[in-house]
Amino acid sequence: MTFSLRGLAAACLLVASGLQPAAAQQAYPSRSIRAVLPYSAGSGPDAVLRHVGEKLSQSAGMQVVIENKPGANGWLAIESVKRAAADGYTLLEVDNTHMALQPHLYKQLPFDPAKDFEPVAPLYWTHFFIVVPANSPWNSVADLVAAAKASPGKMTYGTWGIGSVAHVGSAMLETATGARMTHVPFKELPQLYTAVANGEVGWAFGSAATAGPLYKAKKVKLLALAAPKRLAEYGDIPTVSEAGGPANFELKTWVALFGPRGMPKAAVDKINAGVNQALAEPDVLARMANFGFESWRGTPADITKAAAADSTRFAKIVAESGITLD
């Protein structure tokens, strides 16, 4: 009996030792990670993710392959990741438009943000400026609101589409000030800000990445930033409340990484740690600052909290303004 137990123990040791190399080969990640995004190559979100991906490769041994799938409201990219295996090797980069706003604009979506996706890592957020033509007579938000109230419905504002964050944010400004204005949607961002510069529309919300170049070229003015505090790179631009607008008025978009629901916690934790480390590095921060992006280091729970807060806020303004895409 003793001999047989010893023999069994020895056999188990041999089997275990034979399995160790195979187990080591399966340590996460054992192959490249595919990151799908609904943004074009060269866009701000794309540039940030590529830089973060390089850092993950250097510090955590994660090879990130970027796959751009723009179009169809972001649904091409979203559906691709929704159908992927929840094994930690497919990620989705999206913003709060997809995860917090779209559920209130469509009666039916091809995805459920909470049921289909796992929050993995925050990336950044960006706040929006109120942008007007360079020769505009308005020098503050108070000026703009006063002009809108003097001629109800005649002042126009442009956005990059019905149901966009800019559209909802503009409706928020109307509600907060009691001004009534007319929405003019554009299909392309360059068209929108060219229209602002030419005076074809009265104003628009724009980020440092989208409106910043025209501002630096002195073709538009930035009246205010819809944020709790000023942006360091644009320190001379006041907040909306500082410029005579509604108190605590804020409009921003955030971008984060998600995976298919059921993604292994170990994979989520490793990616999250690697991304947070990358987002703290000076060259990454400098690259983001060029776009007017602010690094958002945090946990998956922080994404869930931000999405819930935005969803509540967007639901209210969408219901009040009657914005719909169905």
C-alpha cells in the first residue's frame, strides 16, 4: 500500500512537471490583443490608443493591434466586439455617446451597454468650448445669451449631428438660460467649424482638438469652456460660469476601454494597471494635451459610475427637448 501511494505521488509529480511549461505558455497575454474603435485612423481617440498601446507593449508585454471601424453610429465596431469571445483578447474603445447617450435616443439599439460589455480602463475626457466667429460682437456667454433672448429662434448653433453630445449640450444651455435657438446639424466636423468661422451659424460647441486650430489661426473666438475649471493650455479662456453663463455648466465627452461581458477579471486587472501606468507617463500626457484631452486614470468602477451619471443627465435633457433618432 505504501509503495503504491509513493508511486502515485511520483506519477503526479511527473505529470505536474510536464504540464508546467504548457501552463506558462498560456499566461495572459499569450497573443496579441485586438482593439476595435469606431474612429478614423489619425483621429484623437485613435492617436491616444496607439500611444497607450505602445506603452503596454513596452511595460506589460501586451501587443495591441488597432482596428478602425468607423461608421453606422459606431455600431460596426461595437457589434464586432459584442460578438467576440470574452477571453481578454478583444477590446472596444468608445465614448459616452455610445454608452450613455444613445440608449436614450433610440428605442432599440443593437447592443446593451451594461449587459453586453465589461468596463476595463478609463482613458481620457475632454470638455467643450463655446466657439463663435472671430468677428462676432459677443465677448462672453452673457452676450450670446442676451442676443438669443432678444430674437427668440433666430440665433443658430451648429453641431456634428442630431443626437450628438453637442446637440444635447446645446439643448442643455437653452434650458439653463431660457433662450430659444435653432439647431443646424452638419455631417462633417470641418464643415461645422468652417461654417462658424464664416458666420453661417452663430456658434457651436468644439473641443481643443476640433476648434483649436481655427482659434490659433484667429478665425474663431472661444467664449468659454464648459468645465468646472479652466484648461491649462487655454488658461485665458474662462469657464461658462465665469463668462456670465449658467453656474456649474459642464459638457464633456469621455473615452474608455471595454471588453465583452464576462471578460476574465485577471485580464481586466492587468490591462487596467497597464493603461493607468501609461496614462501617467510624461510623453503620453504631452500627446494628450495637444488634443486638449485630460488623462483619466481610474478603475472599471469609475467608468460605471461616470456612465450612470451621464445616462441620468442625458435622459432628462433628451426627454425635455424631444430629441430622438427613431
